[in-house]
Amino acid sequence: MFDYTEIIKKAEILVEALPYIQALAGKTVVIKYGGNAMINDDLKHSVMEDITLLKYIGLNPIVVHGGGPDINAALKNFNIESEFINGLRKTDRQTMEVAQMVLVGKTNKEIVSMINQKGGKAIGICGIDGMLFECEKHYETVNGEKVDLGYVGKIKKVNTRSLEILTQDEYIPVVAPVGTDENGQSYNINADTAAAELAAALKAEKLILLTDVEGVKDSKGNILYTITRDRVESLIEDGIIVGGMIPKVMGCITALEHGVNRTHIIDGRIPHCILLEIFTNKGIGTMITQEIRPYYNNEKL
């Protein structure tokens, strides 16, 4: 007799996903795509398949991407040295020109092409298009001193109309984190920050940040699968959340403050990480919420 065990397991996975699909139908999900998932070819294809599937089953994904490795390679070709302050690239005029060229002209179009190859209908834009990201100069504070980072932007306003038109149709917007000020000057924007601000402006259902770590951990190194905003703030105060994780969790808090329901920091090194986080009970990373509110009665959070 044929052994149906493996087939039944696959059916059980689909059934587990059903209440999430029902809860998220028609909702917007903002995904920050970066880290190792932008470098490894197998992971690239895995992420693009996940994003395409989200659109086909009724969600409205929007992708905001970084481009650090591509920018680094291009700057090296031009013999331009990079300097980072608190994780942000100090950006003079020449560096800004290279960053914009790479982010908008290369990285963005590669992502669009890959999603289209998977059967999605992606459209690439940047924060300059439709004045999506209105910016001003961002200053970083180091040892109490205000430091000028050059053409690094702080988002003042997000004009979402163009994205709303695209997502209400069959398209998947792919956004490069470049914005402009009132004088037309371009600025480079941190991709995590851009994704958080965009999710907040759209009041998206979810914000998902792909990283190269397993998630937020406690003092013993255990992954915290579900935590509230209050717990995040205490973990920062206690020095448990440090370094590059701080801007990610602060971006999540910004999104939550503006009506985003759930935010996620997940390990982009795991194949199909987006599907595993959204459509399974346990997930694979850290979900941060204002309060623990299940999507359905038997959801285990």
C-alpha cells in the first residue's frame, strides 16, 4: 500500500497556513530585503519565490531593499574609501552619486527582474519617484557631538499614493532607499529605517526585516520568538539589545506606534524564511507587537 505520510504532512502545513492567509488577505506587508539573502543565489531565489507567492494568495507585499555589498564593490572600483559612523555610511557627493547609481540602476532592477522571473509583476521605483520619501539632512550624535554624515537623509514625509495605486492592482513595488529634499538634492537612507517609515505611513499589517541573525535574544542567548514593545525597551536599557540590532528594533517600535500590527526580525539565511515566519505558529525569528493579540483562537504565541 502506498505510504501517504509525506503527502499528509504537506497537507497539514497548508492547513496550518490557512488561518493566516484568511487573516492577511488584502493586507499590506512591507519587507526589508538585505543581508546574506542578497548575496547567496539560492537564498535570492527563495526570497523572490516567497514574495511572489504572497501576492498570489492575496497579500500586498512591498519590498524595500538595501545594497551595501553592491555599493562597496562599486566604490572600490572607483577607488573611493568608505567611512561608517554608528553603522551609517558617511556619504559625500561622489559617494552619493555612486550609491544612487547602484541602488536604483543595478540592485533595484535585478530584484525586479528576479520577481518577474518567478511569475510576479514587480515595478522598481525609488524614494525620488512621486516624492515618495521627502528628506532632510540627517545628523548622527557621537559622544554628545552632532556629526555631519553628508548626503544621508532623514525622512520627513512619506507620500504613499503611488504605492497604494500599485498594490491595489497586480503589482509588487520594489523600493530603493533614496530620497530627495525640497531642492531636489538626493539622499541615501538607511534601508531598515526606510522600510519602517514606509510601513508606518501605510499602516501596514506587517513589517518584516531580513537580517543575518536568528532574531532578538535574551541574556542567556535564547531566541525571543514573541515579545512586546515594553520588553524591547527594557532589553535595550539592560544592555542586552546592542549594536546593529538597536536601529532594527527601534524601526519596529516606530512602525508599531503608527498602527502596524506585527513586526518581525527574521533570519534571512534560512530558505523561505518569510513564509515560515508568516504562516507557521512558532515562526523562525522574533515578532514584536504592542500587545499579544492572536489572529485566531488557537494561535500559539
